[in-house]
Amino acid sequence: MKPFDLHPQPRIVFGNGVIDQLGQFAASYDAHRALVVSDPGIVAAGHAARGMAALKSAGVEPHLFDDVRENPTTEDVERGVVAAQCVEPQLIVGIGGGSSMDCAKGINFVFSCGGEMEDYWGIGKATGALLPMIAVPTTSGTGSETQSFALISHPESGQKMACGDRRAAFRLALLDPELTRTQPPQVTALTGVDAITHAVETFVTTKRTEISMTYSREAWRMLSKNFSQVLTQSGEIEARGGMQLGACFAGLAIENSMLGAAHALANPLTAKYGITHGQAVGAMMPHVVRFNAEVAEVESAYDELLSMVDSPVAEETPGGNGLASLISDWLRMAQLETRLQSLGVEKSSLTELADLAAKQWTAGFNPRKVESKHLLQIYLAAF
């Protein structure tokens, strides 16, 4: 067995309506003022107001910063830091999807330690203590609530900077399946696909350990069981709870094993063409699976995942080919594109994209070594 160093955080509280307990948890950190980081969609859905009401009821004064965009950049963080400087909070609360939670982490880095977001690109760059944070995810995808990394993009290059420090992890994650009911169908599909790719990639990375694989297996079990149900029965709370827990466990797997080539390939597609992350990584995942399956140990791992799914594909086509076909079927079921050409990607740009993908940090954890030439091969297969 590989050695590992497990830091079991955050505390995870799961259940319908747990957002209403936000105030009592916040008060336990001796917080009198809290900066609530969210986005306009979450505010419109009423989730931010509900969280702020819970804070007020416990004597914690909430201040809302809701100017967070999808794939937050250093500019989003800078605006949030200005808001924090006006408030001087003792606690930061992220309510929303991965963008809100990542931006909350970014704000915490700069507000607590000074400098610029770029100063924290890498691992362990915090120079002092950070404020305690609580995450309230309203989607079932990124698993950001269980990770110590903030993914913040550079506004000009589009480069995603992974800024990681154990001090940046949320102290508490409140998982309330009821909050995910307001997701539009496309968001449900995109975030679900993202979580599924997390479970698949973390299961085979070079950094995987017995503990990370345990998280990956459970994430895959819950996600594969419930994904089709949330697509067709959007109000089914049990299925939504399963997806939220699955995404959470996949986030724990990422924290302990990192990701692979599918995410390395997806990031340049988002930066250059504005393709939503879940769509980009979903379109790449089947082709990365087929590429990685050339390694016998990885093929066996893929077969293990496939054996956990009650599907005709699992019975007819084993291993990597079967897993890739299953993921492609889910993409079509979710009404997402499976080809890069259909997403407006130009074939002439694939070489440039492959060079960019080779520079992504997750490429180094792929179970089969990838260089620009290999990544171009995968892009061409997906085109």
C-alpha cells in the first residue's frame, strides 16, 4: 500500500434543511460579522437570503458579496477583498456552486495574508492564519467544499491557477439537498457530469491511495446510481441527496489523489472557447478513458467501476471501452455534446490546445504519461 497523510476535514453535516442551522454553527466560531460570498443566480433563488436569515437569528451580522462570475478570476477575488475590508469579518461563508466557494477561498487568502491572488498559486503559500469558512453548496458537481484548493483564473490568459493550502479548507460543509432543487436542468446535467469525471479520474491517478480510492468508489456508486434519476425526475430529493453526497466524496478523493488528463484537456477549451467546464470535461472523458485503458492496471480499475453499474453496456462491453461508452450515453441522455466540432472548436487550433493542456497541473497525475503529442491525439479522437 502507498503511504498517505489524511487530514479529515471539513466537518460534513448532511440533511434536508440544514442551511437553517448555519447561524448556530457560525456562532460557534465566535463570529460577529460574516462575509457571505455568492452569485446573482443563487441570490435570485433565495438561498443567500435564507442563509443570511439563519446567521442573523444567531446574532451573526451577515454582509453579502454576490459579484461572483462563473470561473472566477483574480478580478472577482479583488472585488471580494474590497468588500471584506469594508466589513472586517471574522467568518467567510460560501453559498453557491464551485465558483462561489473557490472565490471565497481566494478572498480569504488575500484578505488574511495580503498580496495578490497570483502569490498563492501553488501549494502552501499562505503566510499566516486564515479566517474560518463554512461552505453551503447549492450544486452537486465541483466538490469544492471538501478541497483546500481555490481554482482562480487569470483574466487575460484564462489560465486556471490552483492555489492550495490546508489552511484554506472549509471548516464545515453544510450539504442540503433541498437547495439543489432550484438548479436549471442544464446545470444539473453539467455539474453531475463534472462530479462523475472526478470519480473516474481520481480512481486511477498516479497519486491515488487506498483512502482516496475508497472515496472514489463511493462517489461513483452514488453518482452512477442517481444521475439518470435527477435528469428525468428533477424533484426527486433522494436522488438529489445521492448526487450531492457523491460530489462531496469525489471532492474528498480529489483532495487526496488529484485529477488527470481529462481536466487538463478541458481547461484550455474553457479558456479559449468559453465552453462550460462540465461540458468540456465530459466530452473529453470517454477518450481519456480509452487512452488510459492501454495500461492493464488502469483497464482493470475501469472494469471495477463498470461492474458497479446496472447497465446493458456494463454487461456487453467490459473495461475501458465499456466505461467510455457508458459516459457517452450519459452525455447524450443529459443532452450534452459529445464532439468538439459540435462545440465550435476549430480543428486548426487543436495543436495549440494540446500544448496548453500539457502545461496544466493535473496532466502530471494522469496514470499514463501524457505529452503534447498524446493530448493532441486525444483531442483529434474527440473532434
